[in-house]
Amino acid sequence: MNLKQLSELLHLSQTTVSRALNGYPEVSAETRRRVLEAAQRHGYKANSNARKLATGRAGAIGYVLPVGRNVDLDPHFVEFLAGLGEHALMREVDLSLTPAPREREQEAYRRIAASRSVDGVYLSSMRNDEQRIALVRELGLPFIAHGRALDPAAGYGFVDIDNEGAFFDAAQLLLQLGHRRLAFVNGDTDFTFAVHRLDGVKRAMAGHGLPDAALRHHAAAMTEGNGYRLAMALFRDADPATRPTAVLSASMFTTLGIVRALDQLGLKMPRDVSVISHDDVFPFLKPDSFTVPLTTTRSSIRAAGARICERLVNIITGEEKAPLGEIWPVELVVRASTGPAPRAG
Amino acid sequence: MNLKQLSELLHLSQTTVSRALNGYPEVSAETRRRVLEAAQRHGYKANSNARKLATGRAGAIGYVLPVGRNVDLDPHFVEFLAGLGEHALMREVDLSLTPAPREREQEAYRRIAASRSVDGVYLSSMRNDEQRIALVRELGLPFIAHGRALDPAAGYGFVDIDNEGAFFDAAQLLLQLGHRRLAFVNGDTDFTFAVHRLDGVKRAMAGHGLPDAALRHHAAAMTEGNGYRLAMALFRDADPATRPTAVLSASMFTTLGIVRALDQLGLKMPRDVSVISHDDVFPFLKPDSFTVPLTTTRSSIRAAGARICERLVNIITGEEKAPLGEIWPVELVVRASTGPAPRAG
């Protein structure tokens, strides 16, 4: 009897059954009792080593970890890992990280494929000039992408959030509030998520008759320091009649820096400047962890990590047959950092 | 010819040779040319699969990743991973993460040992009631600890920072500045690092004749939200004549929350309250990313990640023979958030 059969027998989801077996606290005592009883009665026992031997699988999924002196892993990666790890536990797979600098990543994928140390890989931080998809296909490595390349017709499995729609909604809200001079402190536009977000802002502006050139757009690594520096460049010594009245920000860290700059310049949210931040849902730094709680575009990167693991394992086992492009809607959560555009002055 | 022989031939360190071969930017063009030339002439080629087959090694080190609904991975883990990954690249090993909730971690180590999927493991977040060291010894798994258990005589390899000394120095500075009413927003004291830090603060206070009970000590997960909540509890509606005049903080995220609370209460650093924060050196949030730059106890967790990998591989290969306890000194970096204690008022 496998997990699927046990779940069907109990009329419970595989997730619930696995959680009950693994001692997760959110399963009720009664459900846990039923599951454990049934598992014992029907002789269900997760035995990963035996199963791996039987299936010829490595029991691991892989990721090429970007490294190098000038590479900073985004702190949100821990949340992605937390979600991925939670699901990996249920499916009894490990995550194998193969470090590689950008210029040697092709070699890393070749080595992974040759060594059969993993059953599949996930790709992330998808780029405009993405070449990994063609490579892992050529190598015959099962894969899924977190994010997607620019070409939507490529026919591979991915999980992405609707970055275009999220930043369209955010810009749209600002435009409806009367803002016309927008700034966008974006992430690095070598990556597709940042391109999609920029597209969303431009589409909203076009809908209000504003040309692309009207946007003050800056792309940089999403650190507190860059947020501060760019906000200072936008607002210090700027003419109140021409400076931006609203700022879109790519990450909570960037926003920390923007808010610090506004504070130092004596500019108040939302009286002088409205701010909307993207929020990956990060327990260490929340939108209400600001003196003026932030309006955000919200999407849980932890949930994305769990989903990437779930689908990659399904792709490996053959449960997922046709490549599926999955794009999650993003919530716009309005808090106190947005308000009507200041009167011309 | 192996890396060691090639390095000796060139009178260069193995690190430099490996970096040159791996295309790291900080190696000069001239050195890179020499290294590549010599590698070619002497037929040096890293061939990890062949070597793994020859040595019978897995070519991977392992880590049991804590997971569970209520587990938040600390964001500094990405910096640790970045350092570990950089060294793992040079030594051509992967990092295998095995997810496990706390109550099933023993099972995870047993499974790792049985499957021989890794050549050794590192342990981290060492606890007061640490039981993993005895377990991995029993299993015959080579290991190293990041941090250490409370018993210093246990005779195993570890890399730790001098948490006791760091917080002694920090408290000592505050006492020398005339502060007598100290608060400490500590991490979770189930972990030894937090116990060591508390010991350091108490030792400094004892040196000034202050009893342990004079310290306002709070232990909590190191989030912005907890920093805010605890600082609010300490300072809101508190009598200026009895409230703390100085706060020690366990992490940059905690400190963000403390500073937000002080701002909201109209308390200025260092006029009303001095603050010292621990800083793991985190590129996304730096001590000068505060309107009043922070005095910190500073130690790079990225460097610790690299060192853990280096020593674990050396333990696996037998290059490190006697178990070595390595305790790194921590710098006290004085910036603007500390000053003389306010006059009794």
C-alpha cells in the first residue's frame, strides 16, 4: 500500500495523511489517530531506501546554487527553501545543491546529469537570455522552472507569479489616486521577473495616456542600500513640483532603504509620497513592521517553494504528464502608505 | 597531478590556484595565465566523477534542514550558504539538504548514514540539550559543528564565534559609558549561542558590581516584530528614571524593530538610549542602513560557512586529524548609536 492508496482509503488528501504520519501539529488528534491506525492495519510504512533501490531513483532533487565573490543570495531564498523542504519531507526527497559560478553553470548541469545524483532539477532566477532550459532538455534531466523565460510558448513546466499583473494593479491604484509622476525601484532587469513588472507598470501608465518615458525607472540589486541610494537620488534637492509623488519598490529590503531616505528628507507617507512594495511574505520583516504600514503586492515565496517541489516530484514520477505553466495571481493589499497624490505645489 | 601538487609547483595557495581555474575575478590576469598554462602542461584536470569512483566517496556533504509549519529559517542562512557554496565549489562537493522536523531529526541522520549519500555532515544551531553529537558519532558519520554544545570538553571539531566575549565587550562599553540599566533582547536561549551571550553580559555587569537581576533580559526569535514588541514593552509608559538607558540586540532584524519602537516613542539614539546590535555581515541590511549608524559586534557568517565546508572536507579526507575547537574573536565596531548614559532624570 502506498501513500496514495492509503489517502484514498481514508478519504483524506495525501498532504494530510503525510502530515499526520510525520507528526505535524496542524493535524487534529482525531485525524492523526485514524491515519496511524489505518497505516498500521494496512501495513503502510514509508521506506525510502527500499523504494529508491526498487525504482532506481536517487531520491533527491537538484539545484545549481549561484556562487561567487560578487553573488549575494537573496534572503527570501530561505523562505523558498522552507517551503520546498516541507514538501520534500512529505515526498521523502533530499535537495542537492551544486555550487557554480555563472560562467560554469553549464558544466554543473552536465556533471549532475552524468552522475545521476538527482532525479530532476529546478531552475530559478530566469533570465532574458535564458539558456538553461535548452540545456537540461538536451541532457534529459526532468526539470521545472521557478519563474519563466520571456518566450511563453516554450512548453515547459513552471510556477511563476503574475508579476506583470501585480505591478499593473499597483501602478493602476496609484494612477487612480491621481499620481502622474511615478518612480519604480526595480530589481535587476537581466531577470524576467523584473521585465514583467516593468511591463505591468508601463501598461497601466499607457492606459492613462502616460508615455514610458514619464516613468523614473531604476534597476538594481534589491538591497536596503540600493533603495536608500536611489530614493536619495530621486528626492534630495528635487523640485516638489516635478519630483515623483509615488514609488513602486521591488522588495521589502529595497523599501526599507526608500523609507529611510524619505524619513531623513522629512517626506511623509502618504502625504508627500505614496509607496507600494512587493512582499514575498517574509516572517522576519513584515509590511506592518514599518511606522506607516505598507501597501504591498503580496505573494508567498514559501508556498512557491512547496509547489515547485511538489510538481518536480510529480514530473519525475510521471504523475504530471503535460508541461504546465502555472501563473499565480498576486494580491494587492492596501495599507497606509498609499493615498491621493499631493496637490500640485 | 592533483591540486596540491600543482599549487606547490606554482608556489601559490590551493585557494588561489582553484580560484584561477574556476575563473574567479579577484585573481590577476597574469596569475590566471600562469595557472592555466601549468595545468595544461602538467595535465591537471579536475575530474570529480572519476575521483569519486576511485575514492568511494559520495562527493557531497550533508545538512539536516529544520522544517515545519512553525520553523522559520533565519535569513542569515543564505549568507552561510553563500560562503559554504564558494568553498564547496573549490573542493568539488555538493551540499545535500535532508529536511526534517525537530522530532524526526534522529531518523534523518540514521537515514543519511545508512544511504551513504554524503561523506559527512555539519550540525548547526547547537542546543543546550544537544544530542546530535552523540548520535552522529554512534553512526560513524564524520561531522563538524557550527557553534558548540555547552560542554566544552567534548572533543569534537567545531567553528564558533566568541559569543561570550562579544557580548562581554559590548556590555563593558556600555558600562564604561556610565550605563547601569541595561536591557538585552536576546535570541532563543534553548540555543547555546544565546546562553553564551547572556553569560558575557552578566560577567561584564558583575565586574561593575551589578547583580544578574539588574539586567532586563528577553529571549525570542530574532524577528523585526519581536524587537518592536519587546522594545515597546520596555519603553512605552516607562519612567525615564528607571527605564533602561541601553539595549543590546541579538540580530539586525531585532534591531530594526527596536529602532522603530524608539522612533515612535520619540526616543533618540544615543541621547536617550544607546543600542548595540550583533551583525552577521548581511549585504541586504547593513549597520549604516540606519539613520543613526549602529554600534555592532561584527562577525561574518559567510566566512564561517566557508570555513565549515573547508574543515568538514578536511575531516573527511583525513587532512584534519585531531578534533579542533575553533573560536573566532568578534569585533566591536563603534558607530553612532552608543554614547554616555543620560543624566539621572
